[in-house]
Amino acid sequence: MSRAATASAWPQPGYDVGQSYYNSHESIVNAGTVQTLRRRWLATPLYADSLEKTLKGE
């Protein structure tokens, strides 16, 4: 595996123990490239009410 791939690999869900979802080694997605991102898929939850509760923190 290349050094860049190793540096940006997420060792666990949420990236780190605190689940910050922040990878300080990320170099591909940044303020200059984010506008080029395109949605490749969309997931619809089976139970919309449970999603709403999750978003509200219930």
C-alpha cells in the first residue's frame, strides 16, 4: 500500500477513538476540490420516523 493510502486510511468507524470523522491527512477533498464532488448514490431509510429521531438525538 502506498504511503498516501496508509496516511488517509480510516482505522475504525469515525476515523479515531473519539469518532471525530476528521482525517488531518486528507489531501484529496479540500476547499479547492469539494465543488467537483458529485453524488454517486442515495440511500433512503426504511423507517423515516427512526431517522428523524436519530437526527434529533432521541
